[in-house]
Amino acid sequence: MANKAKTAGKKQEKDKAIDEKTKNVLDIRDMQLYFQTGKGIVQAVDKVSFALERGKSMVIVGESGCGKTSLGRAILRLLPENVYKYEGSCLLNGVDIMEYKNEKFRKEIRWKRAALVPQSSMNSLNPVLKVSDQVAEPILIHDLAETKEEARDKAAEAFKKVGVPVDFLDRYPFELSGGMRQRVAIATSLVTDPDFIILDEPTSALDMLTQANIMNVLTRLKEEIDISFILITHDVSTSSEIADMAAIMYAGQIVEFTDAYTFFGTPLHPYSERLMASVPTLEADDEELGFIPGQPPSLINPPEGCRFAERCEEEMELCSEEPPTFEMDDGRTVKCWLYREGGERDGNNK
Amino acid sequence: MATTNNNLLLQTNDLKTWFEIKKWGFLHVGHVRAVDGINITLDRGESVSLVGESGCGKSSLAKTIMGIHQPTEGELIFEGNNIAAQDEESMRQYKSEIGFVQQDPYGALPPFMSIQRILEEPMIVNGIKDKNKRLKRIHEVMQELKMTPVEDFLKKYPHMLSGGQQQRIVIARSLVLNPKLIMADEPVSMLDASVRVEILELIKKIQSERELAVIYITHDLSTVRYFSERIWVMYGGKIVEQSPVRDLLKEPAHPYTRALLEAISEPDADNIHSFKKVPPGEPPSLLNPPRGCRFHPRCEHKIEGLCDQEIPPDFEVGNERITACWLFKDEEEVGDVAI
């Protein structure tokens, strides 16, 4: 009896050790993804590093062409054929999945541990299959259910989680509204019970009320089940609904990675500042909206130094060299020379 | 119903655009009541936003005003003439008075035409034969839009321009015929946040300089305040609320408008702890709209026996504010003519 208690205690200790080691569900270091094109090499994702704690959610914000979708696809290794360089490390629960062979990755990681809801996936449901078959498909492919009936039950469960009535199981996609189809797409990613889900622009094609509905579903899921969301979007406002962490991406690099709470109040990087100033709000009175003149640099031959320098109002000589990522006292990181002194911004430049 | 307002540019009286649905090409099934009894007025040089969700009929209303769809019933009065009853030639003249800024600049610019050709096209169609005159007009417009040096742009093709520049070309094209009204259908929804404001400011600047009337169609209530003085909220083929923007944002009257305002996300870290309040259900089918008020199946303030039976008329709820909702039945009823 005493022996048993002892082993149980040991097991707990061991669990604790694992927990400590895998505090982060996802830990990405120096991820690089380059594409070969006719015009040259596109540096879509360039030395991106971030870590996401278990149960937390994050948002990757950036303009179109900044590489945010490529980053999402790089994590799940859903790559096109013209990849030139795909490097870095990606720790999932403490294990480097970049080392996995493609077949092993497909069998053990993709969809089982990490799922993706691609952009406009609500419009890519197969029109001639019932939605239940499409939601159940990942279960059957990954042998998570023995019979079709069991898979269907699991699909029904996922439907309940996202708030689609169960009698919609036998419907075809065209019989559902846009919001319902988006929920079905999210259900498809939930059925295998992954550790995290990447959602690429989940609400950008939807109406305001439907958008709010989908964000409510995600917020509720986050509370009910232990899951992390990685939201890829250009819409700062809606992302504030579920994000604990925020990563700001500009021209293939993460220029700022902070907790969302401080980010929405005081963004650090000049780019994030200007981006936040250009978000229209309902309450603010009459103040003029800002915009960022110019356009993001081409990722084929990005500028040598800071990639935002030419659009930045606070450009200085140092900016012709690439800034490293500085860590603030409170753990926020920012890739800008203004913060080379630590927590406070360089006084001369403000 | 003549009006004494000299400033009036556009007025609709009970405007309806219905589309017939047929089965197998000949059996009548019913009508999609996309635009169902709209009374609006628009002054010269005024900027109004038309807000509604997809499928509420806002694009159909815009296309009816632009003369692309023939109205089924009602009057569309532009500068005192009823457009609905006009012949083809005056229709063409009318269409040239309205500029259209499309939603998607990538799709709106033909890829095989140079920018010069794209900008010339509306003038060629409208019979401006003198090439020098056309070029002069193009130069004027391009300079107004700050797309200089003009010559460099004219030789380019759409794919050589960024999204923001393409949208400027679309705006330039809508302006070359010196229209009196610009119809801007979600002009910035395809653009990035940082460019968005730039384009909105540009349209605003042109609007005030040229004293253009602008109808800004959008589903994004948060940009409306920066852009328009007045707002029309559309739901299920009808205008449910008309109001100055500021008053509406402060104190929305119609339950649908309230729901819309509550659903908007602000960039605020506290959001993470809260849920949005969203009315249940979905917008009605316009083929078979619900009886009475079209919002009543989703409305939390529904009055049994009234809202589900009778269509609410327009009630005056404040200075220049009207709403079609039975909650305000004690207020003064507005006649057939909108304010």
C-alpha cells in the first residue's frame, strides 16, 4: 500500500517535470521559410521566434504580404513546391517536430496535435458531401474511431462545441449560411482534439453580427476545453477578443511580441504604434486617424537594416543595421533600435 | 410631391426593386424583394453611409440608383427628373452623372489595358472624341489624386501598382466624367488597415473640394464616423433607421442598429473577458420575408400582436432622425416623404 503511494508520488513528480519542460505548447526558434520564384528568392518568413504557453492564445497581426499566412503554414509544414529554404526549430510540447520525416509528421502531428482552419475555408467545403462526412474525415484518417458511427458521434460532439445544431449533420454545405459554414470548418479542426489550432482570417469574410458570433464561440471554447488558438489576421479589433499574446509581423519578421493586455494600451514598435493609430474606433472623439505612408518593402530584396526604416518617422543612422530583438524588463520583446537601452525608449528620439 | 429644397440631388419615393425567381426558366416562384419601399433623400455635396449586412439589399439599392437595375415600382428622382421613366439616351446621360468606386480594385481594373486606356474608356463611351481633351482631363484628375508624375502611371498596367494605387485609379476613373454623385461600394474593405485610412481621407477630400455627393456603402460601422454626416441603416430590403452619424452612434434607436453597435470590437484588452451580445437567428430570406417588421423574429423588444403583424411606418425620433420601429409608436409618424 505504502509502496503504491510512493510510486504515485513519483509519478506526480515526473508529471511536474514534464509540465515544467513543456510549459510552452509551441516554441519556435529562428524559423525561416524562403520561396524560389522567377524574380528571385522571397524571404516570406525570416528568423521568426516566439513561444506560446499552454492554454494561452495568440494573434499574429500584419498587413497582407507580410508573411503571416506563410508562418502559419510553416508551422504545420503545409508547403508549396517552390520552397527554397525551410529551417529553424519548432518545439511542440518540448519535442522538435522539424526533425520529423514528412510521413511521420503527417501521421502524428498535423491535425492530431495541431490543426489549421485555412483562409476562406467556409467556402472550400465539398459541395457534394454532407457536412458530417467532412467533419468526420480527419477522425477516420487518423484512426481515432473504430466505426463510422463512432466518428459521426464525435462529429456531433464537435458540432455541439461550436454551436451548430446537431440536426445540421446531414445537411449539405449550400444549405448552411456563411456563419454556420465557418463553424463547421472550425468543428473540422476540433474533432481530433489537437493542442492548438491555427485560424487564418477566421472572420474577415463575415458580417459584423456573424463575426461577433464566431468570436463568442472561440472565447467559449477557450474557457471550456484546454486549447490554444493562433489567430492570423489583419484585424486588430476582433483579435482582442481572444488573444492573450500578440505578435506583430512586418515584412517577414516579428517586430514585437508582447502580452495583449499591455499591447493594446501601449504598443512599443513604431510600426505597431502607427498600426494601432489607424484602427477606427467608435468612442474616440474627432481625433484624426493616422495612416502609414509608403508601402511595405518587397520580400525579394528586403532592405539591409530595419525593414520598417524607410516608413518610420524616428529613423536614425543605426537603423541601417538590422536591429536585434530587445527584451524589456516585463518580458515583452521588440525589434527596434529605440529600445536598445532596455525598458525605456531612447530619449533623444522621442 | 415636389419639394422646395433646391439643394436636393436625389430622392426616392417608395422605391422597389424585385427580382423574379423562376423554376425551370418559366414557372413563377416568387420575387426576391431586394429593395422594398425605400424613401431617401440626398443633398448636393452630402456624404451619406449606407450600412447593412450582406444580403440586406444594399448593393441592389446602389445599382438601382445607378440605373443598372430597373426599379419595379416607385420613383427615383434625380435633379427633378424621374429616372425610372426615361428613355435610353437620357438614361446614358444620367449614368454618366454617377461615378462608381468598386469594392475590389484587383477585379475592377481590366488587366490588359494600360492605365491611360482605363481612364479614357468612360470618356470614349460617352462621346468625348478629342484625344487631347481626354488626356487633359486625365491629367487633372490624376493630379488631384496626387498620382504624380502622371506620365509614369499612364503607361503602366494595373498589376504594376500596389493595392492602394489601384484603388486610386478606380477612384480616378469614377471622376473623369465629373460626376455629381459617387457611389463607393466598400471602397476600402480589400485594403490593409494602414492604407485604408489614406483612401478614405482621399475620398473625403475630393468630396469636400468638388462638392460631390457620396454614398458610402459599407458593413463596417466603425469607419462611418470618419466619413459621413448621415447614415442609413438597411435591414431586409428596408431602411430601418436614418440619422446623423454622431447621434446614431451615441444613441441608436432601432434594436437592429443597437445590435450592430454592440457587435463591434474595439481594440481593447478587456474584451477577452467578455462575450458579445448577438441577436439570435439570421437575416430573413427576401424571397419570403417575415410578416410585419422584418427584424421581429430576432428582436428582444418585440411587441406581440403588433410587430409580427404590421409593417412599422417611419417614426420621427429626433432632429432629422427617423426609424421604422413600433417601439417609437408614440412619436410623430413621418408621412410618405422622407425628411
